[in-house]
Amino acid sequence: METTRQHKIARLIQKELSEIFLLQTKAMQGVLVSVSAVRISPDMSYARAYISVFPSERSAEIVKNINENVKAIRFELGKRVRFQLRIIPELKFFVDDLLDYVDHIDELLKK
């Protein structure tokens, strides 16, 4: 169960990461990256961000690239939230495949 503080910080991180990815993916034609959820640990030192990628065929490649460049992303996040947070959490990114799962269930139900 998330506390109110955890929820507020998770929403702040989600908003800022979304803006960072929006600026970075403008150069990549035909790719859309969005942050669907952020879960933060109770001590606020570790955050798990779930990334939704369109087209989904490139999601593993893009999330791998993001995890390789996590230090630069954390630095950029730190510049954006330095007045709201004392400690910038360690970031780990995961593929959010919920939409693919929903499409798969929908196809199964149509049969």
C-alpha cells in the first residue's frame, strides 16, 4: 500500500520522465514512448518505471537502450526536480505490455 507521499512523488517522477522522453523521441520518427506508471520504494530511494512503446515490436530494444542510459536520464530528472526532492531515486525501466495483453484477450474473446 502506497502512502500519500509515495504516490505524489511517483506522479511527479512519471510526469517529468514523460516530458524527458517526449523531447528525446522527437528525433525518432514513428516511435512513441510514454511512462504508464511509476512505483517507488517506501524509503524513496528506488523507482520502477513502466514504459509503453509504440510500435510494440521495438519495445524491448528501446527499454534496453533506456536502461543503458539510465545515468543521463537520472541526471536530467535531478535537474528538473531538484527543488522538490532531496534524493533522486535510482531508476529501473520495464516494458509495460498491458495493451498487448488486452489486445490478445480481445482477440481470444472474438473467436
